[in-house]
Amino acid sequence: MFFSMFELSKSRRLASLPPYLFEEMDRRKEEARRAGRDIIDLGVGDPIEGPLPEIVEALARASSRPDVHGYSTAGTRELREAIAAWFERRFGVRLDPWEEVVPLIGSKEGLAHLPLALADPGDRVLVPDPGYPVYRSATSFAGAEPVRWPLDPGAGFLPDLDAGEKARAKLAFLNYPNNPTSATAGADFYAKAVTFARRTGTLLVNDAAYSEVTFDGYRAPSLLATDGAREVAVEIHSLSKTFHMTGWRVGFAAGARRAIAALREFKANVDSGIFKPIQFAAAEALSLHYERAATAVRGYYLLRRDRAVEGLRRAGCPIEPPKATFFLWAPVPAGTGSLAFAGRLLDEEGVVVAPGVGFGPGGEGYVRLSMTNSVEAIEEAVARIARMAPWK
Ligand SMILES: Cc1ncc(COP(=O)(O)O)c(C=O)c1O
């Protein structure tokens, strides 16, 4: 008989991550689905429409070539040049396609690897709270210390730059337009952030995954367009949201040469690049289809945002229409926790939303509703929420 003493434990770094608070909601959602309940999911932010057909055709065309199936560690020249050209057209910033750009296997990959490429145990990393959970987990994986950087609703969900400066951090994550709060940052905020980064030697990392999902004539600025930013900042972009290509896994990091070089070196050790046909199609998307794709995407979410905000306001929820992202950050009724409120919406009305506390303790008091569902589903979900009249 074979007797094994083999016992496998998680690494200390993996075990050190805070509990995944969406797990409870995921479990309850699955249970409700299995029980045959009619569930409307506004919890996850994954677009339901695919990319423009021209982009899919570019992928099909490229993948039928025999010479595109090898490794592509450094990224193709076509994609790097298309990224630099798009960045210059969009933000007026001219980047060196080799020294100031690195293609990513989705922006999440770059966000996860930057702390590993740049931070050591003992280094501090400023992590917005609430925030996209990857900033914190990546910092922990690097053995560095995540420092909570609260986003204050009273300050437009911008972090306190004086507190940031005092932290003497190696890296500081920013994320505008913001998930989960939908807040935006102006050029004045970026200018102050760059001043603090230059004074303290902190690298600013702005996650701009939602830079193109904007409404009412608002266009998000690039941090890299700020005077002096290019030595002290990196901006992370994604094709996922702009082009509805979430599953394709393509994005890029741009900015400070030393940071880009370190990330490129790190990545050479852990991945071997993006499938070349995806790179060709992504280059074509940026060069030829950006305006049309972005217009279509903005149109989808504008209509849904307006319908949802209208319905929520009628239900008594004090919410303003956001200028960017496909999320609504709705305050929960007084005296309710975000997890309890999300649980109640699911149990009583079959509507799934993300509890704010899942994005960090600073998200308590809010739930996030994603507009990546059909307008009919969103209207039905909002009508169900209104039926509960939780804010009245
Ligand atoms: C703020 C933020 N950054 C990055 C990402 C990751 O996007 P990608 O598909 O480019 O990895 C997401 C995805 O939800 C996000 O919300």
C-alpha cells in the first residue's frame, strides 16, 4: 500500500493575501443559478459584445500565415509602432516604440509584474483603497509592503498626495478613470502627483485601462502628457475595454525608460510574448479602427448609464452619472453594510452587484454596478432594485 506524507501548503506570500470577498457573492450567485432563479448579473465587468468584425477578420487573416506561430518575446515592430502612433494622435505624446513601450499580455499582466520587477522586501507601495485588487496582491507577491492610500469621496475619490509623499514609497499606483468609483483625474492632479514623485523618487503607475470609456464630451488626459512625467511615471493601457477584446489579452505599458526596461527584462524571464496574429490585429485596431470602436463602446455605455442612473434616482439613490468607465458606484442605504446589501439584492430580487468592501475597506458603504449587460437587463435590474425601495 502506498502511504504518502506529502502535504502541500500555499506559499506564505499567497497565503498573506487578504480574503477574497467576492467569493461569498460568487458562491451565492452560483447557488441561486443552480436553483433555477432568474439572475441578472451586474457584478462582473466583462463586455457582452465582441470587437468590430474587421478586427476579428484581421486576426483570422494573420493566423492563416505560416510565419506567425513562433515566440514573440519582445513584441512585434508593427504593434510597438502602432502603439506609439496611437499615443501621439490621442495624447500628443511621442514615445520611442522600443525604449518607452512594452506590449503586455493584457494590462493585468503588466500591473502584476511591475512590483516584481521594481520593488523589494522593505519597499513601500502606495495602493489606492478602494482599488482593483491586483495592485495589492502584486505588491505582496513582491514581498513589498502595500500602504493603504484612501480615496476620499469628499475629494472626488482622489488620494491625498501629501500623505503619498510622506510614505516615501518606491511605487504609487493610480487608476484614472477609476475602477470601482468611476472617478476621473484632471491635469492639475497629475501635475501635483508628478511633483511629489520627482521629490521622493517614487514611480507613479497610472492604470488607464478605462481611458477611452468616457462620456458627455469628456476625454481622459494621459499622465504622461504632464511636464516631467516621462522620467517618473508609467501608464498602463489596455485594448480590453476600448475594443471589447477582454479575452484576447493585449495591452501595453508606456513611459519611464528604466521602468519599461526592468519590466521587459522581468517578462523575458516569465513569458514569451503575445500570439503574433493577436499583435497584428491589435496594431490594426489601433491604427485603423480606434475612432469607430471607441464611438461604439461609448454609445453602449452612455445609454445604459443614463437608464440605470435614472432608475436608481427614482428609487431614491443619490447617484450622479459618471464621466467615465462602465461602472456605477452607488452608495448603499444608511445603516447597511455593502456585503449585506449586495446579499439582499441577490436573495430578494436576483440582482448581482459587487459589494464595495471587496475592493478594500475604503469601499464600504458602496456597491458597484457594471453596465456590461444589455440595456433590457439593466432596466429590469434597476426596476427590481426600485421595488425594494431600499433608499426610501
Ligand atoms: C482597473 C483595471 N485595470 C486593469 C484591468 C485588467 O484589464 P486587462 O484585460 O487589460 O488585463 C481591469 C479589468 O477589469 C481593471 O478594471
